[in-house]
Amino acid sequence: MRGMPYEAYQVDSERLATAFVEVADAAVRGSAQALAALVGCCISLLGVPTASAVLKPPTGRVDMAASDNRGLRLEQASLSWGEGPGADCRASAQPIRGVPLAHPYARANWPSYTAMARSLGFACVVAVPLRTADRTVGSLSLLSERAGPPGALQLRLGQHLADATALGVLPRDLP
């Protein structure tokens, strides 16, 4: 699916159902496994080259997963800097809908994140919150080497997978 134009994006119901079962099954084993399943499902279903997720509840440990080393390095650095689309998404509980990393907004608001992301070959980032009915407990970042963001269907599916992950780990791991 890599390289598929976003406009031509489709997903069959069996792959979709399998992704939600994978996330639910992983959540039973704990938050680290749930995040790993989430980023894996995003890569296979959404056609983005890199995904990373952070679970950062108000109290408790921070968990993180990424689909590759570039995403992991960027997410770890972002957490240490306290900047980036994931941090903004967690703080606002709102999605960051496809910001080109060459745009002045990215350079002004996330200077360290943007510089590192671009040096790693990324051109655009999307972040959606991991949320339950009443709180945001993390974020999912989708990184692309293309300047444009994923399409609306991909963004909604990413949000639904993020929500399913948050709901799955809430009873076990979060206060």
C-alpha cells in the first residue's frame, strides 16, 4: 500500500475488523502492546510510512511505540523537548490535521521537532488524540515523506483506532 495515492484509498471490511481485533487483543496485554498494535495497524491500513504513539496519562508511566527507528527517535526527542504536534494534540485534545513541515507554522511552533523531522526525511505530520469519553491520554502521530496529509477517510480511521486503543487500556493501566 506504500505509495498509493491518498485519493484512491480504500480498505476492505475484513482488514478493518482485523485491525480493531488486534488493537483490542493487545490492549488486554497492556498499554505497551496496545500502542505497538496501534502503530502497526496504522502502517498496514493507512499507507503512511511511519506512525508513533504516546500514552501519557495524568498520573502513571509514559508508554511509547513507533513503527520504525525514525519515528521512535523523533517521538523520544519530542517528549524531552515538550514540543511537537503530539504534545500540542495531547494538550488541546484536538487533532493536528496535516501540517507540512516546510510551513512557517511548523517551524515557528515546533522548531526542534520540525528540524529533526525534516532531517529524517519527513515532509508532513498528522496527530490525533488517544481519548476516552472524558479525557485525552495520549496521541498518535502519522508521518509522511509527502507534503500532503492523508485523506479524510484515513484520518477518521486513525482517530477511531486511537480511540479504541485508549478505551482498551483505560480499565487496566490508567487511574
